[in-house]
Amino acid sequence: MTIRELTSGDRNRAVEVINTAAEWYREFLPPEEIHSPEMDEAAWEAERRRMTWWGAFIDGELAGVIGSEPAGQAVLLRHAYILPRHQRRGVASALVEHIEERLQQQPDARRLVVGTYAANYKARGHLEKSGFRLAEDPETALRTYYDIPEGRLRASVVYEKPLSRPSGEGKPPAGR
Ligand SMILES: CC(C)(COP(=O)(O)OP(=O)(O)OC[C@H]1O[C@@H](n2cnc3c(N)ncnc32)[C@H](O)[C@@H]1OP(=O)(O)O)[C@@H](O)C(=O)NCCC(=O)NCCS
């Protein structure tokens, strides 16, 4: 597997991956919350202007994508979509690890934040396996980081993961 930043040249394939993987939402979301397509090329480009798209390639084929967006001391992970035939083989986890490694160079970035539907057990399983934990105050996190309608807020959970820092940086002061 190779991982690299995606460019406009990858847009067409990336949007196909997203819309194929997003079919999964039909299994647990009510019909009124399904977008068809989940994302079009214009929306993908608009997202590219505010965040970085990453892609995982297997045998030269784009197998999955994810976006990382800086938000103060947090970095939001957004739009994780892995083609169904490549799921459950660690592709999403490898993308997260790649972003974590890149963020080692950015001391301002303190933690990764991901919002997802409470019912999305695939995403929750992947996040927990990757070392994320549920945020203690999901409502504040959702209101701070996402432009989210009330109904969706109530149906969502937030996961966080502190970013490890080399040699003690970022550790809390010793207690008494
Ligand atoms: C969620 C998603 C990105 C995970 O990608 P992935 O590459 O399969 O995840 P990983 O292989 O890194 O992690 C595997 C873990 O995820 C969970 N998981 C993934 N697919 C699962 C499935 N079909 N059933 C149950 N758990 C699943 C499990 O905890 C699994 O660990 P296990 O195999 O030891 O049980 C992928 O399922 C996907 O694209 N889903 C559709 C879009 C989506 O829901 N995106 C999330 C937006 S936040």
C-alpha cells in the first residue's frame, strides 16, 4: 500500500471511491439523510481548498481516501471512505497513522478529532482499534468543529486521540 496527498488529478477516482463506500449509509440512515451522490466533484474540490485529501493505493488503484483539516490545536479527520472490497484490512488505520506521522512536524497540533454517527459501528470499530476514545463532551466538540444540524448532532458521537510528541513535549505538568 502506498499513501500520498491527492491532487485535482485524482478527483474523479476519489469521488467514485467516496460514493461507492457511502452506499453503506443506506444500511442505517433514514432515506431523508441519504445524499445521492454523497459528494460530487465540485464539493470534493471545495473541500480540497480547506483540507488535505489523502489517498491509499493498492496495486496502483485508489482504495480509500480521508481528509485532514487543521482546527486550532485539533486536526479534524473527515470523509474516511474505503472501497468495500478493501475494507477491514487496515487501510483506514494506515491512513490515520500516515497523518499522525506527518503531524509530528507540527507542534501546534495536539489531537485528532473525528465525528461520526453513533450507529456507524464500522467507523467506531476502526477508530477504537486505532486508539481513539469517545470525547467526554461531544456536544461542545460538535458545535466547535462542525456546522451540524441539531438532529444530526443528537445522532453523533465524537472520538479523540492525543497526538504523541517526541521526548516529553505536550505532557501535562507533574501533579503534587
Ligand atoms: C469506516 C471505514 C472507513 C473503516 O475502514 P477500514 O479500512 O475497513 O478500517 P480498518 O481496516 O482500518 O479497521 C478495521 C476495524 O474497523 C471495524 N470494521 C470495519 N469494517 C467492519 C465491518 N464490516 N463490520 C464490523 N466492523 C468493521 C472493525 O473494528 C475492524 O476491526 P476488526 O476487523 O479487527 O474487527 C470503512 O468501513 C468505510 O469506508 N465505511 C463507509 C464510510 C464511512 O462510514 N466512513 C466513516 C465516516 S466517519
